[in-house]
Amino acid sequence: MRFRAALAPVAIAVASAAFLASCGGGSDSGSTGTTIPADVTVVAVEGIAWDAKDYTATAGEISIAAVNRSSLPHNLHIVDPSGTQLPQVWDIPSRGDAVNDTITLSAGTYTLICTIPGHANMKSTLTVS
């Protein structure tokens, strides 16, 4: 009987870990699997950078996802062709965070930036045609 009693905590721990993994309750530290269906997905990566320098989309309503695969907090802002920062913001404060929203954009060349101090090199181009 003592043998079974000693195994009970182990069985509970294994079952709990399996349950958390199947529900997404595990940690995403280092995982690159976080995705959200979107027309454009912008990913913050280590080194205070976006995962690409150039993105493309078709004019109109565009679904944009922002994903944080970095150990630092980030945000995504869009600057229109005239240099005006648009009011919409995608906040991704922690590794594993992913958000998605839609925005209507006309054809043109936009700049994607992170406005957190020290993140000035997080600058990419979004070409909308």
C-alpha cells in the first residue's frame, strides 16, 4: 500500500503537466510556434529587431498580428507615408504574447516601429499595394 501512496503524487504531477500542455498552459520561453492567422505577422525577435525588414499587404482592411518572441517588451506602431503615426497600437509586453487587429490602409509605403526607448532599430517597411 505504501508503494501506491508514494506513486500518487507522481501520477498527479504527470497528469497535470499533460493537461497544461494540451491547454497551452505551459511556458512559451524560446518557442517559435506562436502564430495568429493574419494578412501580415510582425514578430519581435532577440536583438531588439523585427523578424523582417519588409512586409507587404493589399490595400483595404488588413489583419495585422504582432508576436513577441523576445525577452523584452515591445509595441507595434504604424507610421503612414506622410510621417504621421497612426493611433492604433499592438502591445506585446512579454515573450509569447501575440495580438491581432485589423486596420484599413490605402496603397503606400508605411513604417512599422516600436516606440519603447532604446528600440529605434525596430523599423521595417510595410508596402501596401
